[in-house]
Amino acid sequence: MESQLLLEPAGSPVAACGHMLAIQSQDFLAGRYALAQRAGASVTRQEVDACFRSGQMVRSWTMRGTLHTVLSRDVRWLMALTKKRTLQKVAPRLRELQISTATIDTAGTLIHDCLEVHGSASRKALYAELNAHGIETTNQRGIHLLMVLVQDALICLGPIPEGAAKAAQDFVLLDQWVRTHREPKEPLQELLVRYLSSHGPATLRDAAWYNGQTLTVIRRAAADLGAALSSAGVDGGGEDLWVVAGSGAERQIAAGERTGLPPRLLGSFDEYYLSYAQRSTVATEELARQIAPGKNGMFMPFWLVDGQAQRLWNAKAAPTDSLGAALHQRYLAFRSD
């Protein structure tokens, strides 16, 4: 909870996003709520949206080919680091959809020209542009084309249209929308340090899974970091856990186990549960099956009590205590359109 800003929030959406490096956001409502949770109890939807509108944060298909919210200045180096493995993963689906290199190039030119004229456009508008030029977007062809063009650093999801009926972001040209880019000297080491800073204690296997890298590559980065990482025991499977040396998580471990941790209502796909390969520390086997029912990739919202999942969230079962009721109402405010 310390690492994930669930004990002491960062104070602003931008600060929370920078600390977390990436917030799982394939469900935009859930991602926006997760960010606000880590920014502060008084942070509103409007404040989070303003950070997208100002260009400080964007949403992009980064790690594992999944949409994440990241700081604008981090998006290019993250895409460069993860692109190869992401495209390898989706290559069979691209072939199945008959999306060739030529199709991607043509789609890229059409979308570039459209956005250069209009500045931004919805997914629906970009689909219409592609369809008008003979590039079919049905059967998930459209979303896969957009994902590849994001990987190519042509576009990203940026501004939220004023007065939109539903939560949505428009696509923009990355180079027009984002003017400042960070270039870490050692991107893999940066990736691992920022993952462990925001998610530790975690294993190197956790880091490899979350970041879409091979375990060999992550182990090499850890070896290069040396004393910058600190051992934090072992997980339920006997694998070494790591935190960043000098971090709040390391201090919490040194202080000993705590009880009476504040309750939290975590939304769908929350980083606290999703971002680890091994999740038994957070949830029992029975509750884990409820949080991720079936194999459809869905992760349900749940109540976190003393750092562990207690039960699924139920819209009709509002808590009666004042803190629980306030958390319940805040979640409702963020999840609605």
C-alpha cells in the first residue's frame, strides 16, 4: 500500500501518474478512478480530465499491448522499449485479420493527414476515414490498426472532448501533442526501478510479466542495478522479493507488520491486484476466482481491508460506517458517465 500510494497519496494526478509509471486503463473509467485514488481523497474527475486536456498525461498501448495512462514525457521511451515484444504478440492476430505492412502504411498516412488538419479525432471519426478509403475497420481490424500506429509512435489518446456524453478520449498525433520527451540513459533499469518503486515488494518475475519483458532481460537489469535494489524476503512461491533501496516500502518492512490499515475501494483492473504474476498475497484462492471470473480478462472491483481483498464491491450494498460510505459514493461518482 505504501508503494502504491494507498497510504499516502501523491497530492495530484500528475504526481501519482509519474510515481506509478503506468496505470492500467483499458477501462478508462477504472483507470481514471485508480489514478485519483493515488492522487488524493479530494481529487475530482474534472481535475484528472484537465491533466489529459492539458497534455500532461496520455493513454497509450504500452506494456503487454494494454492501454495504460502514463505521463506524456514517458510515452515515447516506453513505446520504444516495449514495441518489439508487443508486435510479436499481436502478429498472429494481424495476419488473421489480413492487416499487411502496406495496409498499416496506408492507414498511417490517412490518419496522419486527417489529424494534421483537424488536430484530434474520435475513434469513430478515424474509422470513417479509413472505411472511406477502402480500409475496413470491422471485426476488430480498426482497433488493431490504431494499436499498431500507436506502437509506431504516430498517435496516442490525449484530450477528452468537452461536453462528451460518455467518457472518451480523442486521438492526436504524438509529435504534435507531446512536445517534451524523456530519454533515460538506461531504459530497462529505469523500467525496473520505477516498477519496484510503485509496486514493490515484488519479484523479478512479477516485473517481467507486468512490463512484457523476458525474465532474462529483467534479471540482467536487476544485476546492473546492484545495491540500488534491496531484498524484501520471499513470496508464497519461494521467489525473492525486491524493493528499491531507501524507499518507503523498505522503511515499512523494517518497521514490522502493521494492522489497522485504512480500507480502500479498488476499482476494476486495479494495479494493486492486477500488476503481479503471483497474487496470493492480496487475495485467497476463493476470492481470486471472484475477482477474475472466467478467462475473459475481466477484473472486478473489491474492498481492500488491512491490505487484503475482503469482498467484491456491490453497488447496492453500501457500507454503513461513514468512511466506507464516503469511499462508496466517491467510486460511484467516478465510474458513472
